Amino acid sequence: MASSSSSSYPMNQSVPRELFNMFHFIDRMIFTRLVVSLKRDPAQSMQVMALFMWLEQAGEVTDLVDRMVKWPDLLIDALADEIVLCLQCIESEYFPFPLPLDNNNIDVPFLQDLTKSGVSLRFFHDNRLSIIGGVTKNLNDVCTRAFDDILQQVMESKAAQEENAMMQQFTSYGGVDVGARPQSMGPRNHSGGGDSVLLHDQDSIDLAVQRQLLNNEMGDALSRLQISSVDEEKEVPPDDRSIFMTFSKGYPISEGELKDYITTKFGDCIDTIHMQEIPAEEQPLYARLVLNSPSAIRVLLEGKNKVKFSINGKHAWALSK
């Protein structure tokens, strides 16, 4: 059965790769989402995964990686950002952040809610010697072996994209080098009269075709401008006008409470609310709010990526995509 890395498994290099990867199937899924879907740095993402594993092994959180499979990319990205801050703490001899900490900027609220002891950045720095030993072991025993093929594919894909970008930099429509001006065009006319009179017949034909394409594009653009602002906002996909809310463990917030708070504070700006799907006896830890316009996101988040709300005395965080 596929499992996360916190489960017991012999770290014997003689174990067939296929079986090893099958055992770490879920870890590989999350790593793939980090480096492919979210385009995070591969080397840093391996360290993030190693610390995820340590949190499970230390008993700070149960089945974290298994639970993350059902999370949207936005929440995985937010948690990974917090883990990166934790990694900075365990890698630094001195505490790397100014004191006192600003809870709106330098904090790990999501991780605090997920863990049993409510870990903090100070916790990671104070225990860095023991934590870095466990993280290093996970990197060597699990990550470098379980993720090496994924890492190779990502690096090859990145190299191919860079090669394509370089080729496009030196070529233009019709294969003409961008840095070279065709001789048939002669010197550029700076008088404002244009240089069409200097073109040969073939160049004139090409220019006519390009002008027609440009006219068509301009016509399409002008027709789109005729759409009213109301209709334009209605056409914005839900994903582009959504935010996520995360809630503190032990302080449940209902859909009704959330809607009443947002509506009272910001007006009628909610299209739909999607609470985390969980068993009836459990508490939702996040919700997705689809707003009625992208501009509502800027209002709710005050132009930031993350803001903190107090809903009936219970803390909640709003995150942008």
C-alpha cells in the first residue's frame, strides 16, 4: 500500500526502486505538486518535504502528507512558505528574524494550527540541532532516492524551456534574426514617413499580411471593449476571484458565521462559499470563497497576500491565490 515517509520502512539500498517509490507514492505526489504545479525551487522543495516528514516522525502532526493530498495547491503553497521560514531558523546560528515578531508577516499560523504543540519559529531555532539531524537523515535516506527521477524530469523540462526561449530570442516571424535588419529594407527612416516605400515587393506583401492580422486583432480588441464592466466581471472565472480562509484548530467557524462576518464588514461580495468537506464530527480547517468580482479580493486583503480576521473572537486567515 502506498504510504507517506513517516511509516516504518527499511532504508536498505538493495530495496528495488519500484517498491521504494511505491511505498513513497504519496510523498512523490506532494513533491510533484510543489515543483511542477507550483513551480517551486526543486532543491528547496526537497528540504520542505524532509521537514514535513520530521514533523510526522516527531509526533507533532499525524498523517500530514496524507492529508495534504486533498488540499488545493494554494494551501500547500502557503504551508510550504511557512516551512521555508522554519528551515531558515534551523539553518541559522542566530535567530534570523527581528524581535518582537510581527504576527502579520513573520509567523507560521497555519503550521501552528496543524501541530499538536502549536510550534513556533522560536521552537525550530531553539531545537535546531536535533531537528536538522532528522531533516538531513530524511534528505539522504528518502528524498534523494524517492524524488530523483522527478527532479531529473523537472530539470530536463526547464533546460528545454530555456533553450526554446533562447531560440525565440534570436528569431522572429519568417525566421529573420531579430538583431539584423534585412538589406531590402535599407536604413530605417526616422523622418516619421515610415519605411514602407523602401520595401521590395515581397516585403510589401508580408507587411500587408501583417497589417491585416493586426487590424483583425485590433477589431477583436475593440469589440471586447464594448462589453460592459458588469458583464466583464461576470465572465471572470471563479478561480480568478477566489480566496482561501484557514481556521484555527479548536475554534470552529461555521459557514454562516463566515458569511455574516464578511457581508457585515465588506458588503454583499460573496458569490459562493465552499467549506472543507469533512465528517460531521470534525472541524473544517479551511474554506474557499468565490467573490463576485476580482476587485473584492483587493478590498478584503487590503492589497496584501495574507490578512488576519477575528470572527466572533476566533482567528482566521485570508489568503490570496
